[in-house]
Amino acid sequence: MVLDGFGCGKSLSAAAAQGNVVAVRRILQDRRVEPDTLNEFGKTALQVMMMGCTSVARVLLEHGADPNVQDRCGVTPAHDAARTGFLDTLRALVEHGASVNIPDHSGSIPIHIAIREGHWDVVEYLAPLSNLSHRDSRGANALDVARAARAPEMVEVLEPMMN
């Protein structure tokens, strides 16, 4: 990550947060800003981007943004995409090297979050890619999280994968 002393990280982050792919591309190319430049809050553009704007994610990733960057709570862009249910953005992150098995500070990996939030399509996508036996800080694995969420359809999909 690059510290921003000239306001470029703020501009890049603002454009990403607004989902402005044209501005993101222009800032990266014309101003030659590193994609992992930190804004004034210590976050990269990938961390603050509009999650539903997959084209912004792709531009940042194609310019070398780190898909596994974690914030102070250990949250990665994959956690955010799983939480918000943006499967296309999650796919783009994974295609560019994002791990779906990095735990946040609560020990949750993205599939735990997608289960809790009820994003069935995200859970289906993540299940074969995830370490389903990984336990969060409460000792719950993906199947336990699905049971606690009272999500029988998710339990039904995860149970055979756990054996």
C-alpha cells in the first residue's frame, strides 16, 4: 500500500465509492496513481468502492489492486462482497486472486457472512472454494452458521460437502 501525500488516494477512493469507472480509469492511467494508495481514512479504493459496480472492481484489479487487503477489522473486499450479496463483484475478486479463506478479526470467512446475510447465490458460489470446516471465534463452522441462521436450504447444500 502506498501512502497518499497528494490527495490522489482521496480522488481515487471517491471515484470508486461513487462507482465512476471512467474517473477511476482516468486517475489510474493519467495520474499514474497506484491502485492501493490509501485515502485519508487509511483505506484503498477497492475497500471503499461501490460493491455493486463490478466494472470499477475490474479496473482496479487490472491495474494491480490487492484483492486481499484487510482493514483494521480484518475485513477484505471479499467479505464486503459476500455481506452485500454482490456475486459478480465477488467473482471478479476471486478471478484476480482474492482468497475466500482469510478470516476477519471475528474469525469469519466470507461464506459465514453470506450465510448470515441470506445470500443463497453467494453461498452456492463460495461453498466449493471455502474451507467449510474453518471455525470462527465462537467455534462455528459454515454448517453451524447455517443452522444458527435457520437456513435449511443452506444446511442441505453444506451438509454433504462437510463429510
